[in-house]
Amino acid sequence: MSWLPAWESFVRVVEGGSMAAAARTLGCTRAQVSKQVAELERRLGAALFERSTRRLVLTPAGEVFLRHAARALEAVDSSEIAVRNLGERPSGTLRVSATLAFGRHFVAPLLPVVTAANPGLEIELVLTDRLVDLVDDRIDLALRMTARPPEDAVARHLLRLRWVLCAASAYVERHGSPREPAELAQHACIGHPAIGAAPWGLVAAAGAPARVAVRSRVRFDSLDCTLDTVLAGHGIAILPAYLCEPALQAGSLRTVLDGWEPAFDAGRDLYACYTPGRVGVSKVRVFMDALQQRLQPLPSWACAAGVGG
């Protein structure tokens, strides 16, 4: 593939900020990199960089080409890795991404188990609630809670998360427990992005769904902070069962509006996502095997695929 060296030179120039930096990375001369980039621009019929004496800046054409070139090089690299690793013992570094709360409470404890069983493997866990890019962020496996997994990735549905309405026992003793969804409007409610902005949607096993314009005067972008605030007795929240189940079992939290369930799509379905080039890669495979083993039998805080609530 005669285009590969020029495409890689272009991407390394962007990453390094200069042709000299790209040459050091590629182990060649600056003149070779400059020649390859110039030939690439001639073939494309467009300037990829705005050149000045101090720095290189991508043109609009360069920005568009960068996205495609980076993904193409990743696909080539992933294909080579997949073939090379078939049947091999897992080794190298595995980069796994997960949301902050789920990753901390459920995924992090799995890492020492997997690495202990695979001495040649290292694992980096990237915890973030933002949507990572598998290629640009160099993620081998992303655990995403989403209703719509990315179309350009292999997405394996693992389970459906159960969410509950809950409040601290102390809060219920002071303010009472709502008997109907409409009564939530009279309570302090704690919001977070996973459930979206008010109104809250609820659905019962039988009957019409309800939408309540709750008062969320306090909102967090962290589920852990939301749980801490609810435990402190400051209001009612919708939380994933994996996070609040220990407090429910201990009695410090209580469920409210039993018989009603939160109704929203985002954050309910857990997928394992990876690029097609990672299919069959041994380090991804052993982690997926360990993850699925941990999910058997199905945890009490989850529902089988396709089951609501």
C-alpha cells in the first residue's frame, strides 16, 4: 500500500506539531517527511497545512483528512494486531474505558484478577463520563451505557441496568414518602445528567406513564456525589441499583414509590464496544471472558437483555 507512509507521516506531523518531531518518531529525516506530505497534498489537490515560520496549522481540508487518515491507520494497525495475536498469550497494554461510577465500583476490582491470571498483560482503566472515541483515545474496549451504541464499532450487549427511586431513611422520617408520582413535586429531588432534565418520567406495571415536574435545585454530573447527597438526607434521586444497593440492604436508604419505575433510555443498557480490528485480539478476549464470568449469574442490580426496569 504505497499510500501508507505518506498518510502516517501526515498524522505524525499533526501529533508532533512539526515535521522534525514526526521524523524523530518515524526514524527518518525531516526532508523525507516533508517530501511525503508534499506528495500527499499534490495527490489530494489540496493544502493540508497552513505553514508559517513558527508552526503548522491544519487547513479545513487537513482537518477532514486527519479524521479519515487516523481511522485508516488504526484499522491497518488493528488488523495486523488481530492476526498476530490470534492464539497468542495476551500481552502488552489493554486500555479499557468505563463511566466514573460503574468503572470505580464494578470494573476496577476486575483488573487485578485479570492481570494476575495473565502475567504478560497490563491494563489501564480510563474513567470518564464523556463519550470516548475508540480510535482517537486509543481505547481497546469501552464499556458504554447507552441506548445507541456506535455504528462503526462492534457492540456486544451485556445487560440492562435497574434504576430505582430512593431516599435516606432519615429524609423519609422527616418529610414522609410520596404515595403518587405527582407528590414528587413537593419533595427535594436530586438531579444528574443520566436521567436528563425535569420532568421525570415514571411508569407503572399497569396504567399510563407519569411525568412529574420535579424541583431539582441541586444537580451533579457525578453519580457518586448524588448518592452521597441522598445518603445525607437532602432529597430523593433516581439511582442505578448497582450503586445504591449496599445502602438499601443496610437500611440507610429506602426505595420510594414502589411499583413505579424510572422511564428513560440513556444509561440503561450496558455494551462492550471495540473496533472491528480488536475482534479476536487475545488481550481483549481474556478481559471480555472475565467480565462475562463476573456477570454470571446475573447481578441483582441488573435485568436480562430486553427486560425493562
